[in-house]
Amino acid sequence: MNCPYCLSEVAEGAVVCKVCTRDLYLFKPMMVKLSELESQIAELINQEKNDKRITELEALIEEYEIKSYNSRGMKGTILDVLLFLVIPLMLLIGAHDIITVVYDTKMVYLRILSMLLPLPFGYVLFSTRRRNIWTWFLGAVFLAVSAVIGMCWITSLVDQSPVLPQNLFEWREVLEYAASIAFSFLTGMLIGGMIYNQQHPKRSAQVEPLIKFLTGIFGIGELSPESLHHLMKKLNEYGGTLVALGTTSISIYTGLKHIL
């Protein structure tokens, strides 16, 4: 630290400046406090630089992953469809065949399996990298509808019955069963997306424009952008959890309401 009178350097244990011989007794506590504050500010500046560098590196990694994925082109899309839609579709239809045709056991087992099986596929799909949730929600709907149609087709071959439902009650039951499958897959997508976002936080360059936009629209002048960003992060965490719980509840309700 420096002398407040002549600005020369003063040893930590000194109470008198060796250059101007002024008494430092009254100023010493304040000088120590200022020195501590300067050290803390320097640490904060270094931490901000480190955080900024980490954000930049994460952005570069994410950009590389996107380019690497896009470079696969149609092959990558076909592979994703096979892994996360066709395979669970075949498993669902195979489970229906085993449970209802081979063993002719209770339908509740098929309904429970149909709610559990799509979830891990949606989780793995969204926990590996950032994806478009609306595109894959349509994929989940395709999976559910295809699975129910395939199950109805197998049932029609065995029982010599029509493939399509014949009345309003049957249509509602089929649609609710398809909804349970789709919402199970969606639940896995949401949980996987939350895990991915926690491991790969969004770049500040992407978040700051949204923060400024919200502060301008809602006129939140007393709330700093940092506080608003923290609030948005909490809403994303807890909101995603609540939505995942909601989709799980819908999947269970639509899948088991006619069984239990």
C-alpha cells in the first residue's frame, strides 16, 4: 500500500511513512481495507475474463458440433430417425405382439410399458446436443400414431376385426393411448434438454438481446439485466421441471384411465 500524503510505498507493519515521516496510525485501517478491496476487485475482473473466455470456448465447441452434425447431411437425419423413432416403434409393436398375442395377458402391462419405453429415447436424443423441440415433437406424434396403427393392424389380423376404430369411444381410447406414448417421449425430451442446458449454458451473446428486449417491453427499469438473467435461468430450471412433471402426468392419465 501507498502513503496517503506522498504516495510512496509503505511497509505493512509501518505506522510512520519513511519518506515524509507523517503519522499513519489513523489512516492504517482504512489503507488496509482499501488494499483488500483492490485485491477483491482485481479477482472479480479476472473472474469475469475467465467466464467470458469459457463462454467463448463453449460457443466454439457448440458451433463445431453443429457443423459436424450438419456435415452428415441426410445420412445424419436418417440415422437419428432410425435410432430414436423407428427402433422404439418396433419395440412398441413387438411388445404389443408379445403381451396381447403370444401371452394374451392383461393390457395394463402393455400400457405401462408403452409409457416407459419412449422416455429414454427422448432423453438420449436431447441430452446429447441442442435440437429443435417442435420438430421432434412432431416426430413423437408420428411415433405414437404409427405405433397405435401398427398395434391395431396386428389385432385385426388376429381377431379378424377392422383396423380403424368403429365408434367414438374406440377413437377416443386410441387417441388417448397415442397421447400417452407421445407425452412419454416428450417428457424424455424435456428432461434431456434440461440436462443439456445445465451442462452447456447458453452463450451470453444469445441471451443479452433477449434480456434487453424484455426489459424494454415490460419496462423493468429497476431490475438489472443480471438479475433478470438470473430470474430467467431459475424459471427455465423450475419451469422445465414442472412441464416435465405435467407431461408425465398426462402420459400416465391418458395411458391408464381406461385400465385402472
